[in-house]
Amino acid sequence: MRAYLTWEAAIVRVLGLETSCDETGVAIYDTERGLLAEALYSQVALHAEYGGVVPELASRDHVRKLLPLISEVLAKADMRGSELDGVAFTKGPGLAGALMVGACAGRAMAYGWGVPAIGVHHMEGHLLAPMLEVDAPTFPFIALLVSGGHTQLVRVDGIGCYTLLGESLDDAAGEAFDKAAKMLELGYPGGPQVAKAAERGRTGHYKFPRPMVNRPGLDFSFSGLKTFTLNTVTASREAGTYNAQDQADIANAFQEAVVDTLVIKCHRALVQENLNTLVIAGGVSANTELRSRLAAKLAKTNGRVYYPRPEFCTDNGAMIAYAGHCRLAAGQNEDLGVTIRPRWPMTELDAV
């Protein structure tokens, strides 16, 4: 158990900084008024040329955009930095250089303003993002955290009370979407591109496997599905049948396989833990097919599925501000050193 510094002032307004990957997010959360302001700068166009995130370029762009975004958010909230009660930044997991940008800026500003700072776990931010909605879930629940870097099923009994039930043994679901999109020449980021192409596809034209659903447990594996996609595209090209319609059919089959796998595993987790509330968060949670299929599945058992608004599915400052607020209000904070955790199991977090 770590030791925390003591602050006598009440924690009301917290500035959140998200710089873990390719989105620069800034937001201010207020105890009584909720989210006061937020701003986001996406680096998608910068990295699209390379077909994926280039860590060095991501770090440089965070350096370029972070301070202007902080000024923008303070102006939107009609506040000065000195009126803040705390600063939260993403401590990990993520790209080391990108994390250092937010950690150094956040720790320095907190010191300058004389307020506490807290390093937030990126996936805890995603997990708590639905709490920003009017219709928010209550503990306990099962969380599906599904993004470009993570696919995890977690039992959540409170903030910091997490039990990992299952995770991907190889590629995350979002990473598999990116790779499938590249095989299909659909561009980057892959998730929205594959989903858009799938709308034109004929359901059932191709049948893809549902990995690891025929064995017990809650772990995932998407590398085999990626290979199956490559083999299907290659066979279609060699047969001379690959065209726009075939591209859409393969995208449809791929998306169906991923969604089916996630739905099956989520239902299995709810039954195992005897719960009927599911939270989905992370970039892939914006997938409309996944949302509708999960809602339909849980409706049959009087369950509920919760998710953040679309703009808070991807990385953002609001989720970091909220998660940081929860921990700062509980008396947790960082010392004056700057530390990051590029790899950081969520089960190591302290309970609030």
C-alpha cells in the first residue's frame, strides 16, 4: 500500500490530461456541476499515412497541442488555473514518451498551483467513463474493456476493486480491426472503416470462426481470426473474384465474428458472476453492431448494458478528470517525482 500526502482543501474541480497514445485530451470535472469543459485533438490524420501509431510522432504532437488545449478548456469553463483543486494525468498504460508528456506537464502545473496531482490508470478511466452519463451504472457490474490495446473482462465491485476475469492472449479486438482493415485496404483507423464497409456486406456470404468460444473460460484470442481474414482475402484475389462487394462481405463476416465472440464471452461472465449489469468501454465500444447485439442479449435476461457517449468511447480527458477526481477526493495523490507505468495491471490499483 502506498503512502499519500495530506491535503486539507476539498477537491471540487479537477483538470484531467490524457496523452497515453494518439489523442490529446483535456477536461475539467466539478463535483457539483459535473463536466465543465473538454477538448480533444486527434492525431489520426498524422498517423494514417503510416497505417498505425508512430510513438515518436505521437509524443511530439502531445508537446505541441497540450498547453493550447489546457488554455482552451480553462477559457470554456471561465476559470483560471489557480481555481483548480487538483490535476489528474494518465500514468499508464500507454506509450512511454506520450505518457511522459502528460505526466511532466500535470505534475509541474499542480506544483505551480499548489494543488495535489494524481496519476490515473488509462483503463480505469475508460471503465468509469459511463459514470459521466445521466443514466450511470451502479456497482457491482461486469466491464468489457475493448480497445486497440486491450480486451478484458473485469468484475467491478467499486473504484479500485477489480477482478480480472479474462483477457486477450494475443491481439486486442481493436488491433485486430486495424489489421483486418489493412488487409482489406480500408485505411486507418480500422474499426470505423471495417464497420462502414460491413454495412454494405452480405451477412452469411462468408463464415468466419468464433475463436475460443467452444472452450471454457473468459479469455480471448484474435490472432487466428486475423489469419483467417488474410487467407480469405488472398483466396479471393487468386480466384479473381475480389472486388468492392467481396471486400464488404469479408468486412461483414469479420465484424460478425468479433461481435459474436464478445457477446458470448460477456454473457458467460455475467452468468458466472451472477450479475445482470454490463459496462462496455474503450474505442471498440462505439461499434453500433456490438452495442445493439449486447443490448438485445441482455434484454432477454432483464439485464442492462451501459456505455459512454460516442465521443467518450475513444481516449479523452473527461474520463481522466473523473477518475482522478474520485481518487483525489479519497485522499490519494502523487509525490513530487514523475513516474509512469507503460505496463500496469489494473488489479494493482488501490481501492477507494
